[in-house]
Amino acid sequence: QVQLVESGGGLVQAGGSLRLSCVASGNRFSSLAMAWYRQAPGKQRELVARITVGRITNYADPVKGRFGISRDNAKNTVYLQMNSLKPEDTAVYYCNARETIITPQYEYWGQGTQVTVSS
């Protein structure tokens, strides 16, 4: 059982930056694959970025070159640095964790944090 607590969302102007944080409970963070998803009104939830246990990263095409995902295992925290924000980035952003060692390989979700980019 893992609980995820997010912070860092807010209102910014186009071209600005935000850094989202997600803190995970428990003692298995180093074995969790982490990711950020987002969901805009009327749209499906979509993967934004992911980072593996080995710190390999992957990004959705719309955010490549602008967003960066990282993790600090000593702090049980994953970050999403968002630069050059656009109005189309406006969405609720969700932290996600997947077990990689124990079975069943459960998936956990944070409560979501609102990011609004004004034009």
C-alpha cells in the first residue's frame, strides 16, 4: 500500500514554469516506477512523463523539450519540472506509481493537482 501526496500546482502565465512534487509513503520507493499523467476537461487521462527504477525517462510528444521528470529516492519524491508552459498544458496532473518487484504489481494514484496556464 502506497499513498502519494502531490504539491506545486497553480496558475501561471504562458511561458512560465512550475515544478510539481509527489511524495510517496512507505519503504519501497526505490522499486517503484513513477509517472505523471494529466487530464484536461472532456479528455482522456494521458501519460506525460515516466521514469523507471533505473532513471530512464520517457515523454509524451507535446511536452518533449519543455518538461523534465526526475526522482530523489532519499526523499521518496518524484518531480515534474514544467518550462515554457502553454495554455494547452492546462489540466489536472496526477502522480502515478507502479510496483516493479512485489506481486500483484499494483498501481497507485495521487489526488491530482490543478495546473492552469493563462494566455
